[in-house]
Amino acid sequence: MAPRLQRPRCHHRRRRPLGAAHGKPGSAAPLELSAATLAGERHALRPRRRLMAALVAGLAAGLVGLGWHVLSAAGWTVWEALILACLAVNAPWLGLAAATGLVGIAIRLRARDPLAAVLPALRQPGWQDAAITARTVIAVCVRLEDMAAVLPPLGALLAELRRLPAESGRFRLAILSDTPDGAAALKEAEAVARLAARFPPGAVHYRRRACNTGYKAGNLMDFLDHGAAEEFLLLLDADSAMSAAAVRRLVRLMQADRRLAILQPTIRGHGDATRFARAFGLGQRHGMRIWATGQAWWQGPEGAFWGHNALIRIAPFRANARLPTLPGGEAILSHDLVEAALLHAAGWSVRVLPDDVGSFERHPPDLLACLDRDIRWARGNLQYRHLLQRPDLGRLGRLQMLQAILHYALTPFWFALLPLAAINAATGGGEGTPRAALLLLLASGFLMLNLPKLAGHAEALLRPGPRLRRLGPILHEVAAALAADAIMAAERTALILTSAMRPSAGWASQQRDGRRLPLARTAWRLRVSMGAGLASLALLAAGGPFPVIVALPIWLPLLLAVPIVMRMAEAPSPAEPSPLGGVPGP
């Protein structure tokens, strides 16, 4: 049976202003109930938010005070003043990371039920056994994807969700394509038709637009306007997957809380074909678990949205989450935080379930692929600067966008610490610096920046079971991340400094599979890192052996960026245990 098709079209509808209603009649009453309840929850969260602000401020002030003590010991040089300025600019971000990690690990270790402590729907009696009555469409946005990799997990998920007779009509699949006309579009349609033939008529829906106006967000909203009659929508990316049990849990939780507009679990990696993917996946999984728990504790119903592996209540999303156009008519690339802010402002809850069981995505196979993804993310996040003055987005929504901007915008100030310290050492400015206090400052900065991930590693080691088997992969991840972070900082700095001169990256296909990195191409791509490492080493050496040794974890990965990146892109040997703990793919 062929899937239901829609003719390709390219819509150029006039954009509605932020918050303009576009929902079904009769949706006002639930919206008013949600707004009133959300206002009460915000008021109840004020003590937590004040405590969080005080903790962030205290940690940031402590770091800056320690930096002042270290740098002022033998008088000031201009380089030391610039170092302190860069440290002060980064201190609030470091304080936020550390405070989130502390709160997250405290809840994970001390709460009787850590998930229910931050997600109220889990505390409602009987939600686990409730019948699934809502209809859900599983929507996947694709553009020039390998359908042989995309469709099999989707087919397996749909088959499992429709296995029970009582739920067989509650779920269907929609493939939303932005693939341009041509051979790729024909092959895509044929692949979906083969999948649809395995299910009853209407279970698989396929539509393709002639152009990708508004990118992924535009594709999704166009589908909601013209092809979605369900209550809920499960949004997946082309490289993400979910288990049927995880989907059913989200549906039951959203049925139990009528105020929820978006419910999103955390996400774990699947597939560890390269050393980079293994290490990246382990660090991301452990760090995100702690970070999401800590954030949910004080953000409550005004949580973040990461754009995929999430369940969406269609009516409020369609009515309130329409993206504005930016100055000059540019479309928003990073849509998720804006959609969440719009829903917050309209009185709807956006919450995170800090549990990744059954929620998967594929991580970049190598650091160059991670940098390619960063180009789009950085440009998308930096677009948020145009929205920070809009009061209709709400305070917390704008704060989340500011955090997203700072994630990239602060990188040059963070990376500048290396060349500034190297110049200071070369000109004799570090002669009177107290060495023990300097080492404490460096260790404090590293700990604060990485506290959520390190806390996640600690939690994993505290669980019952073979702890020594877990320790090896964790130590490997920390070492790999230290090297990769130095390279990423150098390359991100170059990206930020040159992004203003480049056009928007648009929606480019991502590298998902492992590959062999050519030596010449890799060396050219990492020329900024290698140049920074060589220059820093030369300047540090002029100041004596101590500066060289202290800064070795930074300049050495930069200098050896090419062999490090190429080795991490290789497939691990059979003797290397998976740091993901034997997690199977979906």
C-alpha cells in the first residue's frame, strides 16, 4: 500500500506576529487554566531561583577573587589585567555550570525519586497504567538523508507501537521531506512507499515541499497546518530514534498533565563506530543527566527544548510557537529555544525528563564533523541577539537564549587566556606569581567548567557493579575531552571571529558515518589550532620550564591536533571496551 502523498509545494505565507493565535476554536479555556497555574508555579519557584542566583554569583565571585590574588601578587602587567578581564567575563558562565552540577548531583544522590523531584507528572497516581487515548503522529523531518539508515528504526518503532489492538490506531508516521527535486527525491519517495506497504492505509504519511522555507521549523509548522489531526506529535530527527516503551511513557505523562506543551527526555548516543563517538557519547550522557536535573529543579515548567526526541501537544504549539522572521527577512536556524519561549509566554509548560532510557541519537563520528555541526549551531545561536529585547518571549526564555549565545560568544575570551598567559610569561610578567595558587586557579576553572560531567561520572562510579570496569573508559573520556576541548576552543574562536563575514550556513546535511580523514585536508582544516599551539609553546618556553609544564594540557593538543583528530576518527580495536557500557543501538 503506497503512503499518502502530498504534492510538493513551496509556501510563502505572511508570517504572523509572535503569539498570534492559529489554533482550533475552543482552545482558550485550557490556555487560561495553563496560564494561571504556570504563574503559581513560577511564584513557588522563586526561592529556588534566588538560591541558584546566589550560588552562581558566589562561585563566580570566588573564582574572580582567586584570580585577583594570583595575578596581583607581584604587581600588574597589561597582560595580567587582560587575563583577569577574560576570567571575569567567563566567571558567570563557569558559576552557572558549577551550580547546575552541584544541584543536579545533590538531587540524583539524595532524592528518593530524582525524576519525580523535577517532573510533577511522575507524582500523579496511576499514570503508568492509564490507557493511551490520545492519537500521536511520529514526525521526522528529512532532507537529502540516507533513507536506508533513517527508515528501518522508524518502521520498527511504528510496528511495536501498533502491536497492541487497543493502540493500533493511536499512532502513525509522517515523513516530512525538504529534499529538492531530482533523483534523490525519487529514491526517497520509493523508500517510503516500500515502508508504507508493510502497514495499513494511512499509517505512513509522506509529504515533500519544493523548497525548505523556514528550514525544519517551517517544514513542521506547514505539516501542522495542513496534515496533522492528532493531539500529540513525537518529533524525531533523521539520526534519532526512540523505543516504544519510551514513547508510551511520554504519551501517558502528557495525558496526565494537561498543562504540558512539550515533554522531552534526555538523549543518549547510539552507535560507537569511532573512538571520538565513544568518548563524546559517554561524556554527553553523564553530563547531560546531571545538567538537565539541575536545570529542571529551578526552571520548572519553563524548561528548555532541544528540538527532537520530544513529545509536543499540537494545539498550543500550532497556536503559539510560530517563529518570527529576523531583520532582513532571515529565517531562524536554531528554532527550539524560541519555540519554548513562545510557549512559556503563552502559559504552557515545557519540561524535561532527565532520563535517557529509550531515547537515542547519533553523535558526530569525528571532531571535524562536530566542528561542521558547530558552524550551523553557532550561527543559529548568535541569531538570538535579535530577540533578547522582546518582552513577549518572557524573562526565562530570553535568559535561555542568552545562555545559548554565550556558549559560543565567550569562547574567544576563554581561549584568549592561553596566548595572553604565553605573552605574559615571555615578557617576564609571571616571575612573582605564586605557583601553588596558580595551580589552584587552573584546577578550579577546569572543575567549574566540567562539574556536570564530572559529577555524572562520579554518580556512575557510585552505582553498584564493577566500578573498575567503568573507571577506565571514564578516565579515557576525560583525557580525550581535554584534548578535544582545546582544539574546539581554537577552531570555535576562529569561527566566531569570521562568522560575520560569511553568509548563513542554511540547512546542510550532516556527516553521520565514520570515515577516513585525509592527512592534507585535516591539516588544512586544523591550521588555526596547530599555529596557536606552536606560537604558544614558543612564547611559554621563553618564560622557562614552569609555564611550559603548566600549560601543557592546552598547547600540546593544539600542536598535535592532526594526529589526535585522525586517531580519534578511527574505529576502536576489538580489545577496547565500549565506554557506553554495552548500550545497544535502537
